Amino acid sequence: MQGFENKYFNRGFVKTNLIYGLIGLGTGLLISAFESAINNKLIQPRDIISILIFSTLITLSITNSIYLFACFWRSEKKPLWHFILIFYGCNILGMLIGIEVSYLAMALIFHVPYHVLNHFSDYRFSFLVVVVVSTIIYFYRAQQATMHARLREKEL
């Protein structure tokens, strides 16, 4: 996709991680609030911390995988199906890394055993979420690149 690689992130690496880290924390707080409202009781602090760890680390790992993808992708050399395959692959890899790092952080903080690649129910649900979010990001960036190309065409 023409124009994707340089326009995905307008900020530096640290600022991007800070912004998306805050988005992950906000998402975790919203999940905690909804869970508390649905169950009509307060959530235990340990559960809130767990939700915040998962939402933040998964958000950051997916953000960094997309960031690295955007930095290294060169669209004029490959067909569109390569772009889509690699884009979704990076997002899924970011999700897997985020889940595993989250479970590792939970094991270190709460002193529970950690088992590598043993969270298949989380993988299934997160896979669905990542595919939906990745598709939204893809269509948004495709539309943005098309509009940018049309504006550049009008300028000529």
C-alpha cells in the first residue's frame, strides 16, 4: 500500500509508546469499570491490576509490531497481498507476545507459576479482537492513503 510506511506514526518511538501505553491503561480502566457495573460489585485490586497489565502490555506489543512493520515496509516492491499477509502477521505476533509478556509479568508480580504458550483460550479471543482491530486500522490507513494521493493529484 503506497504511503503506509511513513504516515502510520507521526511521532517518535518513545512518544508513540507513551501515547499507546496510556490508551492501554484507559482501556483497562474501562474494562474494569464495565465489569464492575455488570457484576454490580467492586472488583478486587488484584483483578484491576491484572486487567491493567494485560490491556497495557498487549496494546504496547501490538503498537510496536505495527510500528516496526511501518518502519521496514517498502510498498513499491511487493504486491498488495504480501502487505496484507505481513500486516496481519505482525499484529497477531504482537498479540501473542503481549499475552505471554502479560502472563510473565503476572507471574513475577503475584508469584504464580508461568507456563509458556499455554493460554489457548486467551489466544482465541484475542485473535478475534486483533483481526477486527487490524481490519479497521487497515481500512482507515488505506482510505487515508487514497485521500492523500487524491490531494497530491489535485495539487499537480
